[in-house]
Amino acid sequence: MLSIISEWPGGNHVGPLRLSFACGNYDRMAALRTGDVTVEGVHLNYIAIDSPREIFDRMGSRQEFDVSEFSASEFISRLARGERSLVAIPVFPSRVFRHSHIYINRHSGIKTPKDLEHRRMGVALYTQTAAVWIRGHLMHQYGVDLSAIRWVEGAVEKTGHHGNPSAPPLLEPAQLERNNSGASLSELLAKGEIDALAGARHLHAHPDVVPIFPDAGAVERAFYAETRIFPIMHLVAIRRDRYEQNPWIAGSLYKAFVEAKQLALIRLYRRGAHFYMLPWIQEAVREIEELFAGDPWPYGVEANRPTLEGAGAIYGRAASHRAASADRGSVRSACGGRRIAHRRAVRLLTGSLELTGGKEIAQLPIGLLRRLL
């Protein structure tokens, strides 16, 4: 059990509050792991786990950690169904542009995203954040009818399933099947048994597997320049019982995350001997300056408003398809069986998700973002 501490670490307390924090080994978190940055009033036990899926499953189903990196899509879906065991703060450990993660079999005949219709497309988890963003790109940028794609769900680099997520039922029908072939999705793609794959990671090189966009980097840069959206994959979640016992921890954690990221940026911009094994790092830094005004990884609400609000407007119902496969059994709607009209959804879902990183970032409007699920 945790010691009960007063409302702020400066008050009467036994000692620093001990909190466990599970997260990947990111440069923006390194100072917290090494102890170069400390959390005011907290003794933080940084548990480095390089498998996000493991963190999500352990936090989502058993709440094994006090604080953790957590899937943005799974957090929002839990909130949408009234499950409020976690509190989020606007810290985003993982962000990834996703156009470059759409792969096709070279011999499939697919030339453009529209050609994905009436094809079989692999995906690790239909509800994972990466898949939500990719479906959003396909639907809204390229006019792809998502209901015309047959989705094959399973692990990408090994056989079987991808983790044990706690995602809710989907809202609208989708052609969805489980991969029970005994081969991984990447193997099926290489053999032409599926036509395409929406990945969370880049695939290992194979002569018969290519990105659907030959110059995906240019596509992603153009997308950001037009929309100012840098897709958020993961946020930081706190167990609600820990937060309600000691609500000051959210502000202390947020400040420490910001400080740790600032140290990472200082190292990134360092001239002379580099911290990173990137021979042309200065070119990357110059691009960061030009595209992102020096900070490619902003925290807080205001700095991320184009992404947080634009997500719903751009991606609409991309994650709302209900599984129609017999493998999923009976399907219940996360909205009580009601289908909400496209525009009305914005009005009905314009609530606010409490983010407790300080007064200036206290409320995150999620009306549009929540339409992702």
C-alpha cells in the first residue's frame, strides 16, 4: 500500500511517495530513468519495457503500475464506454507518421490506396492506434471505402494474436477475420496470401514487399505541412485511485516529463561529439527547426490542438466499424446500440477529458478525438 500523503508534497507527509512507472526506453524519458530529473514529492521506480503491448495489457487489465505509457486509442475507448479507472496527462511518449507503414505485395496489382478495396489487408489489432490513423488516412485523404476491405488480424512477425487488449466492441460492421493460418502476417504478405498490411512497425526488407507510397517521407511531410498534425500514439496514464489519493502527483509528473524532454532536446541540438549514432544528425536537426519550430515532440494541450482536434475532423468514423465476423461472436455497440449521425456526434461527444498537468492544461476537449472510436 502507498503511504497517504497530504495534498501537496510540501505538506505533512511520511516521505516521497513511491510510484512505479512503466515506459519504453525513449530519449525524451531517459533523464527520468537515470535520475538526472526527479519528480517533486515522488520516488519514481522507472520500469523500462520495450514492448508497448506488454505495458498496455498489464496496465489495462490488471493495473500493475501506478503510472504508465498507454495506448491513446485504448484510453479513449475506455473513456467512451464509461470506464474511468485511469487519468491521462498530456504527455505523449510515442508519435509516428503512418503513411510509411502501409505495405503491399509487389505482385498484388495495387497501385494506389483506392486499389485496396476488395482486398485482404493485415493488421495487428484493428483497434490499435496505428491502425486507426492509417484507416483515417485511407478514408479521408484517399477516399477508400473501408467496408470494402477484408481485414486480417494477427501478430505481424510471429504466429498467433497480438497481445490481449481490453478494447470495446466496435460500432459499425467491418469484414474482420483472425489469422489462424499458422504463419505471421508478414509471411502471408510476402507470399501474396494477403495483399497489404497496415503496420505499427516498419517491416523487414523482402523483395516482394514494398510501401504503397514509394516516397512516403515526402507524403508525410506534406501532410504535416498542410494539417500540422503529428499523430499521437501513446499518452501517459495514472491509476485513478492513486491520483485521487494524491492529486498533486499529476502536476509533479507533468513538470518532470517536460524537464526530461528538454534535456533530450539539448542533447539533440548539441554540436560537436554527438550523443546519437546519426552521421548527418545536423540535417535532421535543421529539418526539425524548419518543420516543427525546434520542438518536434510538444506536450500539453495548446501545442497539440491541431492534432487533438483535427484527428476527429479528419479521421471521422475510421475506428467505429463493428466486427461482423463470426470469430467475434455477438457484437454490442459501445453507444448502447445507437448509431450517431456524423455531425451530431461532434456535438454529443463534445465533453472534456480531465488532464491534470497544471492550470494552463487542465482540460482537453475530446469531442472530435473521441470520434476515432
